[in-house]
Amino acid sequence: MEHQNAVKEALNALYHHPDDTVRVQADRFLQTFQGTLDAWQVADNLLHDSSSNLETLIFCSQTLRSKVQRDFEELPPGAFQKLRESLTTLLKKFHKGPPKVRTQISIAVAALAVHVPAADWGDGGIVSWLRDEMNMHPEYVPGFLELLTVLPEETFNYKIAARPDRRRQFEKELTSQMEAALSILTACLNIIELKEQVLEAFASWLRLRHGIPGAVLACHPLVHSALSSLNCDPLSEASVNVISELIHHTASPSSGGISAQTPLIQVILPQILSLKTHLRDSSKDEEDVKAIGRLFADVGDSYVELIATGSDESMVIVHALLEVTSHPEFDIASMTFNFWHSLQLMLTKRDSYSSLGSEASIEAERNRRLHIFQPAYQSLVSLVGFRVQYPEDYQGLSYEDLKEFKQTRYAVADVLIDAALILGGDTTLKILYMKLLEANAQTGNNFQEWRPAEAILFCIWAISNYVSVVEAEVMPQVMALLQNLPQQAQLLQTACLLVGAYSKWLNAAPASVSILPSIIRILMSGMGTSEDCAAAAALAFRHICDDCRKNLCGYFEDLFAIYCMAINGGGGYKVSAEDSLNLVEALGMVVTELPLEQAKGALEKLCFSAASPLEEAAKEDLDKKHARELTVHIDRFAFLFRYVNHPEAVAAEINKHWAIFRVIFDARPWDMRTMESLCRACKYAVRTSGRYIINTIGEMLAKIQFHYQQHHQPCFLYLSSEVIKIFGSDPSCADYLKNLIETLFAHTTCLMTSIKEVTARPDIADDCFLLASRCLRYCPHLFIPSPIFPPLVDCAMIGITVQHREACHSILTFLSDIFDLEKSVNEEQFVRIRDNIIIPRGATITRILIASLAGALPSSRLDTVTYSLLALTRTYRLQAVGWAKESVSLIPRTALTETESTKFLQALSDVAYGADVNSLIGHVEELSDVCRRNRTVQDLVQAALKPLELNLVAAPVS
């Protein structure tokens, strides 16, 4: 009674107290209470208590449902009967509502059925028990119908903490009781007021995809009842759900496929097609039209393979789907977009024709089908183009509305790409160009109304990858037309995007040299219109300089002048610092095409424009500068070093400007943003210059070593990683690389002596072990014999269970690389050192990996952890299986049965000797599922495996 009163008081406070703090405390109390053993009895008592209010009933029904799903194992053996009786009484009590409470009780009963064998319910399992209850208590049929509805839905509910074997068995039990369930539902059809509920339950059972013969369903009363309801006004939602499930059922391999379900298809398809006229009926409710559209979309998606044959019958469906696509409401029209994509794949992919044998037959059939469907895709292009048009009130759109509009545009772009793959890009372009001319004619010449023209230009942008670079009929006219557009921001932005998208066409055009200056003028105009437009122009500038770089070599001075104005804000340009990097990249590509001497001069000018502001800043107090004042210029260096592919020229510039880099390294080693930017620039200088940078690399590494020990910036590690990749195998660099490795790793291992410290510094852990993997690959002769190697392995073991995704992945990858050492470095001395380190730690590593599979890490990491365990097992074979057996034996049998552990260990043993990896993956998933089935079990398993108890070993290095 004390607990009941406490729950009532907390609920009252949660819903009615004016103080937020009190409400938060009440919520916390209730959540904690739900996890207790007392929650079973309290929730049950309050549900049976006639004085409980609605808030109490809802909370207690949710609590009881959750307890049955997750904590059923808390109950003593034999508790099933009493629990079932109580839940049945509650189901009867709430058979008329409240609906939320009744649903929760129904789910609780269904979850109970998942936990216990069918025999516990009597002969025939829960469905037979349910039928008997309905026969004995017809007044409670509505409540029992809800239970019948949720039963199949709970089959695949992984919130229910059942073992995998039991879950599979329950699915078999339900499918074996399908006929009995449908018999109950058929009997309930006679109760008119329950028809909707009966059909919803029927739809639920169909989702089990049990192979009921098509001939049986074709004449089944439940099917005919659903079909007859399609003609009701308003449309029955339950009947639509049934027909939708029937469509999916007929196409499901588990039901025998389309050929086995032909009798049913012949019954339902004509009924669906007869609804086509409703799509244009303005008197129809929008929800009804949406339901009809959904049925047509289901037909298209399910029968796309048949439709792709191009038969007369399939074209009836295609025309109906075009009707849906043409609907003015985008939510309805877009239901068909997946079909048009799937059909495109069926028509274009060679696999669709593999059964035809010869190449000639395949090509002939492919051409025949494409010819049949081309008119449909031509119509499709015309139907979707208008949907990307800006609304008249576009300036008043909220952030969410604008986001939705952009998503619509990209969805339409995908459909246009599908059309271009069927029709060819050039043909699709012609259709769109005719639309553009129509739009111009309708709104007056020179695009006085810009929105229709912008929409078509967006569509032309969308298919750019599919228009041939030699297209000579439409694109010259489009490019000429762009030069006469009004200075409207959205229109100009799309024009800039289009210009960038067709950069390869511009390069191949016969008149490329004469067109490019006018195109660049369009981009310059875009840079001065708005920030979004300037971003599009800068991106287009990059594409053009990439693809037309040879034609632009003679224009470097002009391009440099544009660049200087853009980054300095001259000429009214609105290019942001971030977008200006596209211009840096663009010029870098042009410089790459210049002869070396010219490239040196051009790069010198570009680097000088980046270095000057940094040198000016250095004359003042660098310590007080905002990071952004420096990084904007350093990032330009990074892009130049990355995209100017002249190693000598880049090396000359990094050597020339190393002085300012050195000053910034020394002045702001504490500033993560500046150091990241500086290290990125150095990384690209190292990558591009290679050995040409040898004179600077020593001082660069000295700076890294010194400042890392004081300021622990992760970027120092990733810069070192790039240096290792380039110079790791260079004998002349061995001494200072060895010193670098030992200094960085020694300091890092001191920083991360516990999982708490790894968790606090995930970026350092990530970059540290990425660097370690690079060392294994590029300089194992320096790394593996080093005294720092064993402590780094220990540090990796400490960090395996870090929750940070990237850090965890880098640590596990490093360990896998060690286990797989023979794949990259098959030298006996290194393998011997590796074994001396790993074997004494093998049992602990295995235990941590199994703990990670069993809940110490999120289930999304299963693949990475599994690979590490697999690599360990393939290297150490029976020894690794023994370690695994030792670890698994620690798990209590209440959490993991003998049978379940044996299956896992046998799969691991098989893989150790070369069996298919997929067999292990299935058993890993099962082990993970069993050990995570609820919080109690997961805690029990982790307490047994103790993944944070490392038992580190000091191993000799030989």
C-alpha cells in the first residue's frame, strides 16, 4: 500500500504540480520504480483498483507491459498461471477502454506468449486458448480481438527479452495456428460493428507472410470483405491495409511467389485498377485518394518484375501509376517514385535478362522493352518538372518548409535521372528545353516571371551527368540563354550550379575558348548577388577549372584577379571564407597544368596572398588573435598544397613560408583550431612534396614532439601519421622517426591509463591508434621492436570498450592489424615479438572482446569486434578457442545456457580452421542478443566478464 500511494503521489506531481523541479523528480522516481521487483505487484493492484484514475491506469499498464517484455525472468517458476489470469481479467475489465490501457494489456499478454512454450496455454497454444475464451465470454470479444491483432506484431518485437531459439519457435507456433486465427476472424465478421477491427487483425496476421495458397485466399470471406469495403465512402482504412498486405503477400518468396498466388492476384488487381477514376475525383477526401495512391504504388513495387516485361496488362498498371504521379499533391505523387526507379533498374541492368542466354537475344529484348516504356518516361519528365518550382511565397517559408522544399527538389532530381537512364540524357534534355521555351513564351520573353524558368534549369542541372559531352543541339542554346537571365538571386544561383555541372561539356564544346569568358562573367555576377549564389558560383568555378584547366592556362592572371577580389570582398563579392576555398582549389588545378617554372611563379603569388595576412598578424600579439583570423589563411595554404600537383613548387613554398608556420606553432600550440588548420596544411605539403620537403621535415617533427608533450593536440598525431606514410621506409629518416614514434606513444600511454581517461580524450585515442596502424604498415622495423610496443598494446586493451565510435574503431583495427601481422609483414622476428606480447595477454583480450559482443559496446559495433575476434582466432587457432571457452564459462548459465555457449564456441572453432566467416557472424549475433536481452542479464554478464579488469602482463621483448 505504501508503494501504491507513492506511485499515485508521483503521478499526481508529474501531471499536475506547477514546479518543474518537482515534476522532474517525480518522473525520475517513476522510472526507477519501473525497474524494481515491487513494480509487478503495485502495477497489477492499481490496475485492478476501481478507484484508479486514467493517468494511473496508463502508467501501470505500460509498466506491466514493460515488465512482461523485459523482466519476465524475475518471476519465480510457476508464476505464469497467476500472471495470465490477472492479465486476462484486466483484458476483460478494459474491453471497452480506455483504448491505450487495453492495448498495453494486450501487448503484455502477447509478450507472455512469446516467453512461454505453446503447451503452457493448453492444446493448440495461445490461439486455441483465445478462441475458447471468446466462445465462453462473447461479451469481451473486442478486447480479445485486440489481443489477436497484436500477437503477430509481437513476433518480431525485440524489446521482448526472449532467447533467439524461443523467438523462432514462437514464430513457428503462430504460423501453424494461422488457419485457426483466420477462422476466429471470419466468425467475428458477422458482428458489423467489429468489421474494421477484424480487418485490422487480418492485416496483422498477413504480415507473418505464411504461405497460404493463393487459391484459398482468393475465395476467403475476409478477402472479399476487404475488397467490398474498397467501394465504401469514406474508404475503409482497415480494408486498404488488408489489400496492401495481400499485395505484399503475393509477391513474397515465402508464400510461393507470384506464380503460386496468381488466383489471388486475379481477384484483387481488377478491384484496385477500378479505383483509378477516383484519383481525379475532386469530391473524394484527400486521405481516400492517398490510400488509393498507396495501393497503386504497392502494386507497382511488388509486381515491377512482371511489369517490366511490357505486356499489355502491365501497361495498364503503368498508366495508372502515371495517373498517381500526376496528382497535384506531392505526398501522393511521390509514392510512385520508388516504382519508377525500380522499373528503370529492371529495364537497364543486364541481370534482368540473364535467362535469355545469348548476347544478341539480351540486346534485342532490352531494346524492345526500352522502346515500350520510353513514352511512359517521357510523360514522367513532363509530370514531375513543375514540382520543383519555387512557391510564390518562398521568401516567407519557415526553415522547416524550406528544408522540405529542398528534399522535394532532390527527390524529383532522382526521378529525372531514372528517366534519363531510360530515354538517354540528350533526349531528356530536349524535353526539358521545350518546357523552358514554353515557360518563356507563357511568362513573356526574358523570363520576367523567373520561377518556371528556374525550375526547368534545375531539372537540366539534375541530369547533367547523363547528357553527352558532344551534345550540340540544345546545350549551346541553353548556355547562350543563361547570359540573358535577369539578376534574380535564386535564378542566378541555379544558373551557376548548372554551369558547374556542365563543365565537362564546356571543355569538349568546339567553341569552348570563346564561351568560357562569358560563362565566367555569369559566375562573377553570381558572386556578387547573395551568399548562397556566391557559394554556387565558387563551386561552379572549381568544376570549370578542374575540367577546363588546359583551356584556362592562358587566363591565370585574370583568374587570379577574380580570386583576389573574391577573398578580399572587392567588387561587392559575397564569397564566404569557406566557399573561397573552392576558388583556391580551382586555381590550384589550373596551376597544375602550367609548366614547372610558370607554376612556381603562379603558386608563389597565391601563397604570398595567403602568407601576407599571417605575417601582418605575427607583428601583433598572435596570442590574442581569434583562431578564425588565422585559420582562414592557413586553410588556403592547405588547399594549395593539396591541389597544386608540382612537388618541387610546393616544397619550395613550404620551405619559404616555414618561418611563419614555425611562429604560429610556437605562439598558439594550446589552440586546437589553429593547430588543426596548421597540421592540415603541413600534411598536404608532406603528401604532395614527398622527398622534396626533406630539409623542413626534421624541424616540423621536432615541433610536433615538443608541443605534443605540453598540449596533447590530436592533430600532431595525424600529421605524424602522414609523415610515417611518406617517409616510414626511408633509411635516412629512421633515427628521427624512431624518436618521434617513441616520444608520441610514450606520452600517449601515460595519458590513457584507464578507460575513464580514454573516454575523456577520444580524439587522441583515435589518432594515436590510426598512427599505430600506419607504423605497423610502413615502418614495422622501427615500431615492433620498440620498447613502446607492449605498453601501447596494453593501452589498446584499456580502450577497447570506449563508447566513442571512431576511437573504438581505431583501437580494434590496430589490434586486428597486430593479429593479422603476417598479411603485411611476414618476417619471423616481428612475428615472434608479436607472439611474446599477445599470447600472455590473449585470455584477457579475448575476454574483453567477448564482453564487448555481450553488451560492453553498442550492438552497432558487432562487425568490428567480430573481425578482431576472428583475426585473433585465425592466428592462434585452438589456443584462441581455449581463451574464448575460458571467457564464456564465466557467464552464469541463467544468462547463457550450455547449448548457446557450445554453439558459439563450435562456430569459433570451425572458423579457426577456415570455415565460412558468415557462420560465425550468425552465432555472434545470437550470443549478443541473448546477453543483451534485458538490463538484468546484461549487468550479470558484464559483472562476470569484467571487461575493465585487465590483468596486464609485463612481457619480455625478444
